Amino acid sequence: MIDIDELTPEAVDDVANSGIQFMRSITDAFGTDIGLELWDKINTVLGPDVKAEIFFRLLKGDNTSTSIITPASYNGHEKVSFIKLIRAYSGLGLKDAKDIADAVMDNNTIANKSFRVPWEKKRQCIMELAAMGVQF
């Protein structure tokens, strides 16, 4: 069983959002009966806390499926492209995106370097950032 209290907030977001997406995909592909069977098994495999997190996000409508990305460092010379990429995926304004880029480029361990992206675009965003030389 997973103790949800031991996970970072980013990990809880990823698990809950992935769980919601997975449940939707399975139910769409195989039907309601299989979806319900899977829902019952989540408790057995992952534990009641994870199932509750997924359930309450669904109830609250907090299933907009965003995921948090936290770059660790970037030593490249494409600061403008880095800022544009953050803005394109996160929807942040110029100042907020620049603050994140500055914190990452200065390797500031105290500043907030996280931003939210749509869950379905997380992989693409990470791939583009990594191609620029961003480390995670």
C-alpha cells in the first residue's frame, strides 16, 4: 500500500491525474463494467488514500489534469526561447515565466521553479525542455 503522506505534492498530483486519465481510458475502451472493476481494485493495489484522492478530485471537479514541472537547471544561452516555452505550455505571463527561467538559470534552490502544464502535454513539454538542455 502507498502512504500518500510520504509523497511530494507534485507526486500526488501526478498520481491523481494519471489515475483519472487511466480510469477514463479503460472505461472508454472496455466499458463501464471493466471500469468499475478497475475502480474496485485501486483500493487493493494502491490503498484507500490514493483512491480517495482520485475520488475527491473528481467530485470537486479538480480534474483539469494539470501536472507540475520543476526544472532543476539550465545552462544554455537560449533564455528567450526558454521563457517562450514556459509561457506556451503553462499560460503564465511574461514576468512569471521570466522569474522561473531566472531561478532555474541561476540555480536558485530557494525560488519557486515549478509551473503547471496540461497533463496531456507534460511529456511533450519535458522533451522540448530537455532538448534545450534543461536538467530535471
